[in-house]
Amino acid sequence: MPALTDPIFAPVGIAHLTSDNVDLLRAAAAGRRRLRVTTAAQLNGNPHIGTVVTILTVFALARHAADRLDLPATVIFDALENAPAERVDRDGEIYTRTVGDLIESGHTSHAERFRGFEQVLTWASQAAGIRYEVRPYTVYQALCPVRECLHHIGARLEEFRPIVAPADGVVRIRPRCPQCRLMEKSASSLRISAGPGVVHLDSRCPDHGPYRASIPVDGSDGWYDANTPVRSIQKGYLLAYERDQYDACSVSVDGADWGGAWHAHVLAPALATLGIPVPDWPISVFTPLIVDRSGGKLSKTLYVRHGAYADLPDLFLDLNTLIRRHGTDILTTLWDEVCRWAAEPRRLHRHYSVDHLAEIIHSAQPARAARLRSA
Ligand SMILES: [Zn+2]
């Protein structure tokens, strides 16, 4: 029986078309001057091993593509501080405040929310020799192409409802109360309307009554929270725009849960509805999911809130524990692995179990110990 570190690779569709993952970028990169590789994460605390592996894979793919295509690469990390961080129940209606709101009000700190991500980004950037930029959500939501896309959606709500909200038709582009920052989660009082160069968002606060947030397309003012499908579509639109803005091949690298059904039912139909020519679509590359023993995506929320994975070592759920137990050498071990994923289609287009990662980490331990002794 083969060892876990020598997995069996079942042939999958896309791996038959490519001999190297960079084949998927080749046409979009032709004649371009650089690669812009974008990824994103919600700043909801200390990253777990799935997030760490995704970030490392993003940099490994950027390095590999830069070498093969002979183009400079930059990684853009969208740091989503609009993740919900506080839930408030008012007469059965749920309102939220975001991580960014709690940072501003001093209830949490940017360092506390970002430190773990920064550690992995800095490490991966050095390992790959690829620079990176962090783009907070506040900056992202105000970018002109992102606002332009918002306006298209706001002006054509009936076309976008079945794409972004197939269950209830509610397009969730939410404002927050200008006085207390409460945001209505259900968006049931929300009214969206598009005027010349502006999107109006009308809502109501349980404490301060009705209010209107006006979001100018030129990005000069305003803030709104776009929920996941809206944000995903805006990102596709932005990356298509950035091809010309930066003379770049725009690549979006995300976990495999953004491929498959999401790409087929949300992103692809939305880009087509927006009329973006196919050659301008950003290249989407999906990193392997790290799955639990039942084959589900490893989820910190499930672990923390619902006590799932009771038999899983806590080092898999928390970067600090991982590094405290194994030192930053653990990142080198994972890096060596993801560099193979970055190059070979059969290693990229699949999932890996936490047990497989455990095997890799443990099998690297003797070599690490020897290195430490000789240092
Ligand atoms: Zn209020």
C-alpha cells in the first residue's frame, strides 16, 4: 500500500488538457507586462491550516507562473474587514457590526485580527521572492471599477436577482447606520436604486430610524457592504478592468469552494450578463481544499462553535499552535509541498485530507530535528 505522502492521483478533466498549471494562464498572459495575482480572506482571527496552505499556494503559483512566463508578479491580498463580528438581536431581527467597526470602536485591534495573516504573507513573500500588497475592504469597495460594477447591478436588479440571490431575490448591498453602524442582516428594509453616477441605499436602524447612504461611482465618498456573491462579481469585473489598467494578466486564486458550482452559477453568468468579453475574464485558479475526515472543508467555525473535530489535534486549527509546536520550519515543509501543487495539474486539481497534511508534517520532523541540531 502506498504511503500517505505518495497519494494516488485520479485523472480529472482539466489535468488532461494541461501538462503544467501555467498552461491555464498562457493565452491571457500573452503580450502582457506583468502578473497580478489576487486572493482574499475574511479577517476573522488567527488563520487555520486550510487558510495557511491556501496563502502559501497563492505565492507558490505566482512564483511558478512568473518563472515560466518570464513576467514579474505581485500578489494582492484583499483583507476583508467587513466580515461580521458582532450580532445584535432587536425584536427578533438580527443586526451586525463588522470587524472594521469593532476595530474603530476599540473593541478589537487591527493587530489582533491581522497578525496571523501578516506572518504567513510575509513568510510566503520571502520564500517566493514575490512582493505583495494588502488591500483593505474599505479601499476595495471604493475603487472606481468596483463602484461601476455596483452601479450596473443596482441599475439592473431584475437581471441580477436570480444570480446573486436565487433563493429569495434579495440583493444584499447593505449600508450601515451612520450613527451606530448597525447593519440589517436580512436586508428586508433595504431599497436599492441607481441614479446618474450614484447608487442609493435606503434602510432603517432600529434605534435611529430610516436613513439613506448614497454611493457615488467615482469612489469619492460612502461605504457599503457587498455580500459574497456581489463582492465576487465585483472582483471579476475589477480584475477584467485591471488587465488594461496595469497591462497585466489578472489571476484570481482562491480555495476550490469558489470553483465548481460557484463559478458556474454565480461568477460566469454574472460576467456574461455584464457583457465582459471572454478574453478579458480573469483567470481563476483554485487551490486544493483541506478536508476533514468526512470529506468536508475544514472549518474553524464548526470546530469552535459546534465542537466538531474533537479528535483533531488543535495545531490544525490555529497558526500559533502550529508554529509554537513545530517552529516556522513547519512553513518550509508545507511550502515544499505546495510548490509541487503549483506546477503539476494532477496535484493541484484535487483535495487533501488533514491526515495527509499530518503525515507530511510528521515525516518532515526527523529532518527538521537534524537541521536544528546541526545549526
Ligand atoms: Zn443607528
